[in-house]
Amino acid sequence: MATRLQIPPAGTRLLLTGNQACALAAATFGCNLGVGYPGTPSSEILDALVMIAGSHTTQWETNEKTAVEKALGASMAGGRVIVTMKHVGVNVAADPLLSFASTFNSGLVLVVGDDPGAHSSQNEQDTRMFMGLFANLPILAPSDSQEVYDFVGAAFEISDRFRTPVVLRLTTNICHAETPVVTAEPMVHRPAGYVNNFPNNVVLPANFRKLRHRSLHERLPALTEYAETATLTREDAGTRPEFGIITEGVSYAHVKEVVGEAIPILKLGMVFPLPLGRIARFVADHPKTVVCEELEPYVELQTKAEGIPILGGKAFFPREGEFTAGVVAQGLAAAGLPVKEPTAAAAPVPGVPRPPTLCPGCPHRATFYVLNRMKANVFGDIGCYTLGGLEPLSALHACICMGASIGMAAGVATVARPETPVVAILGDSTFLHSGITPLLGARWNGADFTVVILDNGITAMTGGQPNPGVESTLEGASTPKTDIEALVRALGVEHIAVVDGYDVARIKEALTAAVAHPGVAVVISRRPCALMPTKRHYKVLRVDHGKCIGCHTCVKVGCPAISLSDELTDKGRRKSYIDPRACIGCTVCQQVCPVGAIVDLEAV
């Protein structure tokens, strides 16, 4: 691993993304352990933390649940720990989180990256509703990188003071936008060590009924009192006191752009518990007040439930999608508030539309091509291979969440037993994340379908993070990699085939045999990611236009390096063309061409 960067001295001014600011703050404020599972938009937090010198350990875990459980242990040992994930990862981690919420342990900050607009997610769930109103955990909502940095320090202090996990809720814009950060004085935290506390640490029904549930509710008044006076929330004065805006997170930046200094703003920094007394006083001073918040009407509903007379919120703003300055300006204008036009964005440069697709040389392409030809019912998972469901491959027909592919396929095979093959497909990282248990259950219950594990040796979709299937950790330490074939065999699966992800004929042969096998069969398609850790080049191919018949079979493999040329066949069909700048020489198109028209670039 590269030499670690030193924590800068107090007062240093830096330009950082929210993710970088979070990592630097963790190291600055005495973090002992950073742990999580990669998921956009929060992946880069641990990627950045591992590059910063300090007394912390930084690790990826196999999934979010195990990451939280490791963090809980570190907290019980008196450590300071941040655990990172995206919003849907909180669902995976909910079991330990909801139980741990009622204990009294300190030093734990849960950093969640929400994804308004679903840029890279299967939904837009709002962590404020889940971890706030449901789990009763304090939530901080920063608006820029400086606040991300400051709020990490505040979160550790709140966690220590009230002995509770604290949630730092980020969103895509906050995670990825760069804004200035001025650093604080670094500190070192030394864990006190684990102390036995049976009533607190052992989740028995008797302990929960007598102590833990009541203690959770008894903690809330103190947290609420803190929220009412904390400097995390602030008020911006304005020249039009009859109006007011209550907002939080990145919405605050959009509000400031469209109202400037004209309208008073109550910017919430702590959003659970809400400082309802402070909100009531603000509304009393500014009778025409609107709530501006992305996604759910979280602040609005609680404010109205308290009987505080606001004009509204979601009556003027959408409940879905990522906010922009234009969306905010339109909503405020609809509410009757004076706004100025937001700064016009630069006009986009016209370009050729390009739908999302697997990368040139992706080792998953041949497998999807074969599955399409087999007309299989394919149940997929979350990963870049989900793109196998798009044209022209069109070989993935259902995708819900991490690990669901095997369970869905087992359910279909058990109930419907269709004539067409039933196939579950998932990546190596996803299999290790949450595919082991459903595969064990499917084999145990005698299900009859095929599982394809696409092993590209990396967690590619989120930026190339290591996983237990590779030979190094996040910190660069050598470690034995998990033998996926041996693991599958240990689960009781007897029919296993390992194929080269570029070998079309062998993939077809292995899948045909797997489908014919009674019971659960597993095919492991193995070939390194074409881009990770660096872009691979095997050779470059070209189309021999003297042989090309314009059948477009090569186009159907869905490689973005292949397009149609202006040269026509004698039947008026356009011949294919391979862009030598994009081709890496995987040879999949060469293998499927029926007339041998795809040859090496150097071939005459």
C-alpha cells in the first residue's frame, strides 16, 4: 500500500469531497476502527481513510451486518468507530442496529449515504425515517464538506455523552461535491477495553423489558434538550421576516442559492430528535414558513403533528428525486415566497446517446449472451452485471436486492417449475455478501435450478474494492483468498463447473449440463475484471469487411467497442466496425461471428 498521508495540523484549509472530509475527520477525532461495505455514494470514505496515517484500522467486511457487528464489539471495548454503508445497506444491518440502539455504549458513528434520485440504487429510502423515527437514534445532517468534517467530531461527542450510536446521514451530492474544509486539532483516543455488563450487553427478553427499552425512551428527553440548544442547528437572518424556510442537508445549499439573504432560514443540523421548540419559535416569528426537504416529509410531518402552523412542504416540493436549485426555486415560488432565478447551468454539449452497458471486454458478457440464446429465466442481483438485463443481451429478468437472486430462483423453481431453464446469477462479492445462506437453503430443500457465480476477482461496481475472494485486504495486507469452488462444495453442491468467462463454447457446454442436472448446480464463470486494478489489453480485433455479411451477430454481444460502419454488403446491410481504441481483445465477438470475419488487427 502507498505511504499514508499525515493528518494536517489545525487550521489547514483543504478542498475535499464529503467522503474525503468524513475520512479525514474520523482520523482527526480519534477513530480506532473504520469498517463497512462498499456502496455508492459512500464507498470512498474507507478508501480515503485507509490512506490517512493514524492509530486506526480500516477494513471492508463481507456485508453491512457483519460490519455493524464488528463496530458494536469495538464500541463495547471503548473504541471510537465509524461504520459506513449506503442506505439500502442499513436494511441488511438492521438486525444488530435495532437491538444495539437500546444499549448504552459509546463511540459509534454510523455513516449512511442516501441516494435521492436513485442514481445507483434500487430505491430512494430515507434513512431519517428508519434510523430516526423507527430506531430512535440521533441523526446529524450536514450540508457541505465542512459540516461533514465538523459533524463527525460532534457525532463522537454525542455518542460518548449520551452513550448511543449516532447516525451521520449523507446524500449523493454531499458525498461527491468538493467544498472547503478547515481542519481541527488532531486527537488520539485510547480504548478502555471491554467491560462485562450483563444487563446491557446480553439481549435477553428479561433484560430488554426491565432495562433496555425503557432506557432508550428515557434517553430521548436528554437528546431532545441537547438538540434544542446545539450549534449544529442555526438560523440565518433575512430581510423579509414574514417568510421563513426550514431545511437541512444539501437542500440548504439550493435554498441559499435561490433566496440569498432575503428570507430567514432555520437550517437543521440534528434531525433526530427534532428541535420542535426551536422550530415553533421560528414559525411564530415567521408566519409564512415552508419546509424544504428531499424525499420523505420527515420534518414536515413531525412539525404538523406538533400543531406548528407551517404553510406546508410536500405540497410544493416533490417526494421523489434529487433536488436542484431549479426544483427548489419552483417549489418556493409555488408557496408564494419571493425567489431569484438560480444560476443557469452551462448548456450540455450535444452528444450521441449511449445507454449503460457492460464495459468492453467485460468477462460477464459471454455468459449473458449464452443465457439469452438459451431463453433462460434469469434472476439477478445488485452489481454491474445487472446491466446484462439491458438490450441487446436482455438476459436478466428480475433483480431486487443483494443476495435475492438465489432465493427468487428457488421460489420459482419450487412453485412453477417452468419449461425454460431457471438460473440465478450473481457476482463473487455478492455471493460472499449474502449468497451463501440461500444457496445452502436451496441445496438443503432440494431445489432444482442453476446458479451462476460471475467471479471477476473484485467488487467492480463500487470502484474495485477488495473482498474475501481476493488475496489482499483494504489495508494491503496479504491474506488467503476464499476458494469459492471449495466453499460451494462445502455447502453440499455436487455439480460444479468452472469456466473461463471469455470461452463462449465452454460456457454454453457448462450451462447446458448444469440445467440438465437434477437439483442445484453451480457454474463459476471466472475471469478478472477488464478494468480493475488497471485496464487489460489482450490484443485488438478488427472486422474484415471482405468477409463480413452484415448479420450483426457480433453487435448482439452488446460490446460498446462494436458499431456499424457505413460500408454496405451487396444486400444493403451495414457491415460491423470495431473501435481499436476501445477493444481489449476478449475475442467474444470473434467466437460468435458465423463467417470468421473478425480477425486480429495485425492480420492481413
